[in-house]
Amino acid sequence: MVDGQFFVLQFYGIREVRAFQFYQPRIDEIILRIVGEPGVLESDAVKQALVKIRALDPALNVRIEQVDEIPLSNAGKYQYTRSEVSPTR
């Protein structure tokens, strides 16, 4: 388990990135959604952040998508991280 703040810190302050969200639909998958300038996915800062994220667990499937917008939660709030995975004890 990794604190969500780790993911936020990887992209906070990258000027080509206007918004981002780490979405975890399954335990073994993370989808990084980025709203940004054209070519943002090829920027050195984004590539370096992805290396750190993939190093957490080589078995983790990390996908990246450039999107036009990131939908707000049902409560109308922006979520940097969103998981569909239930915590286990």
C-alpha cells in the first residue's frame, strides 16, 4: 500500500501538466489521466515520474492517458487519486 500523497507529489508543479488523476480500477492496475499541453506525455518530467511509479511494483500495470478533462466526484470535488479497490485487512 502506498500513500496517495506519493502519487500527487510526482506531478505537482510540472508546468506542462494542468491536471492529473491516478485511477486504480483493480489492485494490479493504475491509470494515470493527464490534462496538459500537446506532447505532455513525452516530457522528461512525466517520463521521470513514471519511472518512479513503475519501480513501486514491476507487476503493476501502469497506463497513461491524455484526456481533455478529469470528471469531478459525485460530491463535485476534484480527486487526485481515486481507487475502486476495497482495502483488505
